[in-house]
Amino acid sequence: MSSIVVLSGSPSATSRTAALAEHLAERLRGHGHDVRLVRVRDLPPKALLHAEVTDPAIVEVTAAIAGADGVVVASPVYKAAYTGLLKSLLDLLPQFALAGKAALPVLTGGSPAHVLALDYALRPVLSSLGAHHIVPGWFVLDQHIEVTPTGVVLHPDAEAPLLSVVDTFAGVLPAGALR
């Protein structure tokens, strides 16, 4: 079983992106992986904004990422990129924090015009952090994500391709890796 960290970069506790990140974490658990979901909004704001890399919560997340085989990075699109909240965490990671790891970028947004943020904003930062293999990510329209009391329901136009990308990501992780 591989170890995966899912980073939820939405600043909102009720966001569709956050619910989607949880949905993807469950899908990966279903593949038999050990998955840790990190809601960046739950990390100490002062530590994020003041770059306090020695804060215990930041140290714990950094260690979880260091010990993971793969990282899923989910964010809504803000200003044609990923959220500043997510950026504040990514900026605190060591330069090659993703070295030797697979990465899956997932973005959500209100318009298909935002799809380029995947390749022009998120993918480059994952590459600069040293990700060994960046799986082609996926952009999901907000209107294709319905949050229900029992979980997430994806529109058929989004569900099959997104789950295919997630399954591809799961397939590139080391089989039988134990941490």
C-alpha cells in the first residue's frame, strides 16, 4: 500500500473543492492506499502567513508529505491560479519536497476559461518542488459538483474522466510500498 497526502487548498469549509478532495481521498482509500487529507485552511494562519516552518502543525504536514509516495493537490481557481492559502503552504515546503513522488493536480472553477490554470499555474509549482511524475490533472466545473449530506455527486461529464485520472494516479504509485 502506498501513502498519499491529499492537500485541500480551499479556504472555505463548505466549498465544493474541499468536498471533492475528500471524495478523491475516499476513492484512493478504496484502492487500498493509506491516505491523509490535509485541509490547509485548518493549519494555523499565523504559521502560514509568517512562514513559521517550525510550527508543530507545519512540521507535521511537511513530514507527512516527505513520507508520502504521492500527493494530490486540489484547489479552486482564484485569479487564474490556485489559492493563496495553498500557495502559503507550498512556499513553506523544502525546495524538493516532492522529489521522487507522483503528483496529481486537481482544480475547480466556475468557467471552462479557467482550465489553463492547471498547466500554467499548478503544474509548474509541482514540477519546481521536484515531483517525479505529474499525472495529467483534471479541471472540474463547480456546477458539476453537488455536495449532498452523504457525500459528493459528480455530473456524468466530470465523473468518468476525473475518476480515470485518479485511477491513473493510483496506478503509478509504487505497489506494495509500506511506510
